[in-house]
Amino acid sequence: MITIYDVAKKAGVSSTTVSKALNNYPDVSEKTRKAILDAAEEMGYMPNSHAQSLSTKKTWSIGVMFTEDNEVGMMHPFFNAVIESFRKHAEQEGYDLIFASRNLRNRNISYLEHFLYRGVDGVIIICSDQKDPYVVEILNSKIPLVVIDMKGINSSTVFSDNEAGGELAVDHFYSLGHRKIAHIAGSSDSFAGRARITGFMNGIKKHNLPLPDGYLVDGGMFSIIEGQHAMEKLLDLEDRPTAVFVAGDQMAIGAMEAVRNKGLKIPEDISIIGFDDIEMAKYVTPGLTTIKQDTEALGKQAGQLLVSQMVQKKKKIKSEIVPVTLVDRNSCQRLI
């Protein structure tokens, strides 16, 4: 059986250095860490996780928690992509993920109690409802934690530059000659929804554009059907907009369906920009112009923030903002 001493001998370091490298101690250089990990992999060395837990008080596990009003969770393509990126980074660092069951509430067990019982080294919260008492309980705890899509809380956060994205959508419409621009917004109860509304309004004010009554529509919790219903309201207006910025790609797909059901064409009769750049955005007809969230960067930065806290066994408060970009496809038409 291969031992830590065998790995140390092959890598040309002490067994203490091997232990530190395998347990992600910060005082081991990346060059040395890589040499040790390469040696361990080549020799087929597999550390005993139970022994590691006893000696380091680590379980090498991360709790994953989804909380949102419509309970879509990982079914939403954006959050699915983010958690996949996070998973890859966490696994590279030697951690496994433990997903909290929605049935916990039925058993009168809080998420925090569940994660403490499982002994996780840290927690990532995705698609969060800041008003949820179970979320608040974890946010106020001392457990290492990272939250995606939230701001101004007692924990480290990672989120896209939603405000810049909303303004970027208006800028693009304006450059194409559109002056009657509406917005199907995500719920104002959500951080992303509020931030994208702010960005949209910043763009409207920057270009001195009018915002007639009815041009700002609540699209709810970012679903296809809510996007369809919201677009129907815009299409029924006497002074119909020529362009619509939709706060999520799934809502935008629903909005496109509403336009087709009305006998109108995209982009000839109405131009549309979404937000997220989910996989389906490039396959709908016409291809959806959208504000791209960098899901790879979101997951990776969340992983780095959380691993740093878990290694130091200390909760830290830090925010990372990930830039967004506009992906230009075929759902917008130039008017001038």
C-alpha cells in the first residue's frame, strides 16, 4: 500500500510538506504542490478521508443550497452552468458537494443545522431569497460561505455586473436607432431583477429617452410563461415599443412566442435583447441577442473565495463582480 512517506520520497520533500500540500495549506508553493500531486497521482496514492477528517478537522465536503420563490434551482440553465463550473473547481481542490434537500423544511430541520450535522467545511448558496429565514440564519453564522447573486450581506458574494448589462442593452438599441424601448423586468424581490431595472433606467436617462406608461413590465421570476404574459401586455399598448430588453433569456423566449402569436415578426416588427446567454439562446429562431453572464468565471471565482475561507477556517466578507458582454445575434434590427 502506497503511503504518504512513499509520495514524499518520490517528490523529494518531507512527509510534512506532502501533508500540507494535500490539505491545501497556504505555505506550500504552487510548484511544490504540483510536484507532490503529480507524484501522488502517478503512484495511485489515495489519502484516507476518515483519517484526514480526524487530523485536520476537515470533511472535504461543501454544502450546496438553492433557495428561490419558484423553486427552479438547478433546472434553470444559467444556475446549472454556474454550479457545474463551481463543481469542477471544488473537485480540483479535493472537495465533494452535498446538496441540501428541499424536504428539510418538512422535517423541521434548518439548512444550517443540516450542514453542521454533515460537518461540511463551507457552503455555497445559489439563486437566493434574502428574506428567507433559513438563508438569514446561515448568512449570520460563522461557517465559511459564498453567495451567488446577492449583494450587501454578511458573507462573501459573487455576481454579474447586472446594472452594466441593463445599460448595455439600452445602448445597443439606441445605436440601432430605437427610441421606444421597453423592459420586461425580473421580480423586484430578486437582487438581479432590481439591478437590471437600475441598469435599464440608467440607459434611458443617459440617452434622454421617454419611458411611457406601461413600458416597464414585471416579468416575475424569470420563467418562459411569465415572459410571454409580460410581452402580451406590451403588444396591447396603443403606442407599442419597437424594442424590448428582457431581464432573462427564458423570459425572452416566452416573449418571442407572444410576438409570433400576435402575427408579428422578430426583428422586423419588434427587436428583443435577453440576459444570461443560456445554451438555447443561439438555437431559437431568430438567434437571441443577449447580455452574456460568464458562468465559468462566476463558478470559478465562487470556488476560489470559498476554498480560501475553508483553508483558513475563517469566514471572510468579500465581493467579486464579474463583467458581462453583449452577444449580437439576429433578434435586433437597425431602424436608421
